Amino acid sequence: MYAVIKTGGKQYRVTKGDKLKVEKLPVEAGSSVEINDVLMVGDGDQVTVGSPLIDGGKVTATVVAHGRGDKIEIIKFKRRKHHQKRTGHRQDYTEIEITNISA
């Protein structure tokens, strides 16, 4: 059984037991979180597609940890103008493990 969920402005295809990194959620590590934005659920040949969401569909997950991603370097450079600017960014994330999928 799999589901397509939406969290943090992105969509993920998940199955039970998957671990994935999503945008930071305001939940403590070790606690449970419910994701109600379920777009699609598939079980073998049966596929349920919402319009846009499935009524009563939810995915339960456990928060494993919080962290920060790798640094992304941004470089702005203008040739022949003696101008160069460097900056960086590290995105916060929450690592979750999918425990249950229900349609």
C-alpha cells in the first residue's frame, strides 16, 4: 500500500516504514504526527484519487529527528566590475518515519 501526500509545499510517494526528510514541522522528536493532505492511495490494482484530497484519508508518522541540510553556496559575480558576493544557506528539515496509511 502506498500514498501520495503533500507537506511543506512538496509531494511525496510513501509506503509504510519509509523514512524521509520533509520541511521542518513544529513537533518534538519522538512524537507522532498526522498528515491529512492525502492526494492518492494505491493498494495493488485499486487506486483512489482525490479531487484534490481524499476525504478521511490520513497518514500517521513518527518524528525521528530534526536537523539541517548541507550548505548550498550562492555566488553572485559581475565581470569586469570588481564585484563578487558569496553567501550560503542551510535548510532545516524534519526526518519522519511512516507508520500507518489509511484511506
